[in-house]
Amino acid sequence: MTSIEDKVLPSLRDADALPFLFIGSGLTKRYLGLPTWESLIDHIADLTYRNKFQLAAKKNEVNKHYDKSKNYNAYMTHLTDLVSNDLDKIWYTDPLFADSRKTFGKLATDEQVPPIKIEITKYIKSFDPAHILTDKQDEFSALKKLAKRSVAGVITTNYDTLIESAFQFETYSSQEELLFHTKYDLGEVYKIHGSVVFPKTIMINSRDYLEINEKHKYISAKLLTIFVEHPIFFMGYSMEDQDIRNILFDIQMGLTPEQLKTIEKRLFFVDWQAGIQNPEVTTSSILFEQGHSLTIGRIVLDNYNDLYSVIGKSSTKYPVKLLRYAKRDLYQFALTTHPSDKVVLSVPDENMNPESLKDVEFVYGFGIIERAEKGYKSVDKNELFRDIVFDDQHFVTEMLVKEALPIALRQYSGYIPIRKYVRNLDPSILPGIVLNNLHRFSKYGDFLSQKLNSLIRNQFVQPQDALSHPGEDFTRLALVDWDKQNIHLLLEFLKDHLDSNPRKFKTTNGIRRLIRIYDFVQYT
């Protein structure tokens, strides 16, 4: 037997990612007094029958079909069906449920949510997540602290909102959300059996479990990367829990022997036993059909503080919620043709609320290795000209203005576009050579030669005429009275022309002049 720290901490530190917690009803019963599945059905049966004998009769009927000790899920779903059917007969008219019909009536009429799920929702919501049991408040506070920097996310079969309320992570409230939305495996809660927030998603009867059985391979596949990359702590479950065993079976079947050896070192089943003075860590094998097995760590304890203390010793530098937003943005950046152009140059306050965080973006070291190696002092003028047209260089604006533009302006005698990059910066931080360039090219005529200025004084060229006949070295396009209303036409011309002739960034002075004109008109 080994202490938690000796066994668990090395596994946490050797992993490439923070742990996930896989949380069952035992943990919410510990902290909030919430019922287990069987106790929950007992409560609904009390409302339905209003005496113990009818429930006993239903259980006796189920016992004839299923052995609860060997097939718990089948036993419970059958019992749930029987109670649910009887509740249906009285719920819509019985005065006892008048308050439920008033509060949740639209769920029943518009969404056809079964009365049993409505009553389950009402009952579970009566347990306020803010009211932790008195003797467990310190321990639960220790769990909440892990959310900041020590836990990547939570997977749970619980319907209640205790964990998402405490952690303030992004929550996927159903299997459908998990299957059909992008997950980032960071700062997220996956409620794979539904949530009281959306009562229709609650999975509890035989039809629901038929769907669970049909989809569990897809759910397991969706969770596979989590099991491969993260340490996992199963908390609030029995080692015989069929839902957990099904997921573990699917996952171990999808892994190579080498991968299995790796994850076995990072899977821990937390087994609560009252009166254990010193937590113990051993290994235990879970046996499946066809001779398959999975060996995982088994932590036996009474006080969870011992485990939370160890998990807390492995943490990230930055808050998990902020890292999730960064990961989300990088993912979207890689897939979208319209990456965001807002940038924050420092990590925001970790206490920002979720609404504020949605508006925050980060500075990333991302994608362009040459830029990372050479720095912004190596920016070439052709990169600047291209970026004005295609907006595809993804510069960190302040760094570009402070480091690159002074060098580029000297090197190219000031004939480069810069207004896109300085427009949102405080003038007090701009280098002197940048300010001088803004004054040097402060009106449209400053971008034209003396000859072109004299031609403009006679008459401007109409945009459509110039676009149809741009002239030698695109002279006629420079003689248009470009403004905010028509400048998009020039941009479209530049994109079309340069898509087919990218070398003209380097060879054509007329094109570079038009790009500088576009930069001036668009960003002044």
C-alpha cells in the first residue's frame, strides 16, 4: 500500500495534461444530500402512491424479472417505467401536482416531457447548490479551488448542477450537445445523462437507457482523447457501476496495448470508506466479458481533503477557464477564414466573470515559426503590402508598430502602408519615425506624383471607368476620388488582380501605390 502523494502525484506530473474528474451521485450525496437513483425513485413513488405497500409491490414485480445485484440498470429502468406509468395517470389532474403543472406546464404540453422527469427536476432543484452540508463545507471548498488551475474538466452522470455551479465551467448538458458540438477538453463539464436545466435530456427510463446503449460507443469515442491524454479520477461511483464499466470497456477496446499501459497508470477509482485514518492506494483489475480486463489505481479514503491536496499540487500557470478560451480561439482560428482581430497583450484577471471572458482574446505564439525565430524586426515590406489586401499575416499589432515599422520605414524611405496598424493605438506609444510618416502622408495628394496631382486638379476619374481601363501602371485608378463609400471597389480589384499575379507585390510600383492609397482611405 502506498500513500496518495507517493502514488498519485508522480502520475499527475508525468501526464501531459491536467486531470479530469468523473463524478457520480455519491459525491453530490456527500456534499448536498442528494438522493441516489433508487432513493430518487422512492421519492417519486411516495408522491405517486402515497403509501409504501404499492412501491413494495412494484419492486416485487421487478424482482421477478431482474436480479438487482447482477443487472442494476435493467432493474432500475424497469422500476422507473412502472412508477412513471402510474404517475402519468394522475399527474395531469391531481391537485397534488397543481404547482408542478403551473411551474413546468409548458414542458409537458409543448415538449412532451414525461411527468416523472418534471418531478425529478423539481425535487433535485429543491437542493440548493449553495447550501453545502455543514460538516462538508471545508472539504467542498477544497474541491472548488481545484477548478482554477488543477482540473481540466468534469464528466458526470448526475442531473444536478452542483459541479457546474461550483466550477463555473462551460457545460454540455446532454449527449446530443457532447456529440454534435466542438469540445476543447478544457474548462468543460460533460453531463452524459442529462441535466435538470433541460429536463427533457434526463436519461432514466428504459427507453433512455436503450438510447444510452445505442450511443455509448459514440460517447466513448468522443471521450477517448480525454482518457488517453488526462489522468482520470472516478469519484462517487461503485466499481461495479455498469455505466462506468461500459465506457471503460469501449475505451480499452479502442486502445493499443502500449496505450493501455500508459492510461492504466493514470486511472484512479476513489473508494470512500468511513473510518479510514490513512488513505491507501492499491491497484485493482476490472474484469470484462471475453477475458478483457483493465488495471486501475484504487484510492481508499474517508476524507477527500487528502486527495484534493495532492491534485492541487499539480497546476497550470494560468487559470483553466482562460486557457479554454485561448484553446477555443486557436481552434476557430485554424478553421475559419475570418479570425478575430481583437488582441489583449496580457493575461486578464482570473476573476473576470464568464460574460467578460467571452469578449477577451489573447496573444498567441502561433503557426509562423520563422516569425517566432526571427522576431518582428525581420518583417518584409511585401508582407505588409499583402496583409493590407488579404489580412492574412496575423501580426501582433503593437509589437509590429514598435519593432518592425521603424526599421521598415527607414529601409523603404517611408513608402509603406502603416495606418491599419496604428489606428487603434495610443499616439503616445508610437515611435517618432512612425508619427513623422503619418504627418508626411496626411492627405490623398501626398501619395501621388506632381504629374498625377496636376491631372486630378482637372478632373477625377470615375471608379467604374478606372476599373474598366486602369491605364499604364494602374495610373487611372490612382486618379479616382476614393472614399469610405467606394473604397471596397479598389480592394476587390486588388484582391482579384493579386490572386492571379502574386508576384506584382514585388514588381509593380503602381500596385503598391494603390495599396497605400487603400490603407490611407480605409483606416484614416
